[in-house]
Amino acid sequence: MALKFAEILGVPSNHLVKLDEIDESTTVKRPLNAQLDVGRLRELGINTQTVDFESWWRRRLGAFRH
């Protein structure tokens, strides 16, 4: 995530270290299916459309680019 933010903001990332392995003993156990049902929101007329992570942040952080 930090590498993606550095790319979006156009700032150096050479000081960041990517971890390829996760210590399973310290991670939170999550259910296999963690999808949320948005059916009721749609019934109420609430927009549940999504946008991908990078596109959303590029728009929000665009004003802060160097």
C-alpha cells in the first residue's frame, strides 16, 4: 500500500521495504467469505457502485502531487 501511495504521489519509495512473507502467528484470522450484502442499501436507493483503489486515491490525492 505504501508503495502504491508513493507511486500515486510521485515521491521516492526506495527507503520502503516490501515484505514478501507474513508471520501467520500474528495475523488476524478472517473468514473465507467476508462479502457484505448491500441489497437493503440498494432498496433504499443508496448508490453502492465501487471504484478501484488506485483510481479513487489518484483522484483524491491529485492536488497534492509535486
